[in-house]
Amino acid sequence: MKKRMSFRFSNPATTTLQINYEINQCESATIGFIPFYGAVGKERIYKLGVLDNKIVIDVAAWDKGLYKLLLYCDGDAEEMRSVLIE
């Protein structure tokens, strides 16, 4: 069974983070950044265009540390990865 969506990105990130993604069977998609280690704050949510294939996020002002990235498809968590912001 093919995943409904997937993503890839460069790790670590310093000023910008480009996330390339593929959406196969989602009406709506978002990506959430959850501070995990060394960073504080609330989850940041970004809406993804279901017809697009990348998003560039300015992370220069973010706290340095480890973040968990959650990819949501139609409100359901689809995939999780970690990214280091330096």
C-alpha cells in the first residue's frame, strides 16, 4: 500500500528549512514542528498545498535545538521525523 504522503529535507537547518513532499491521497495536509530538546514553545503548524511539492520555512529566529516534525494528512499523523535547528 502506497503512503498517503511522504517528505524529505536537509538536516540540520540554520536559516531556512526546505521540505520537499509528495501528497497522494489527502484532501488537506499540514506539518507541525514540536520543540523536543533544547527548544521551548508550542507546536508550530504550517499548511501544505496538496498540489505543491515543497515549502520553505524561515527558522533563523527559532530557538536552537531538536524539533519533531509531524506530517498530518486529513488531520491524522502520517509520519514523524526529527530536525536539528542550529
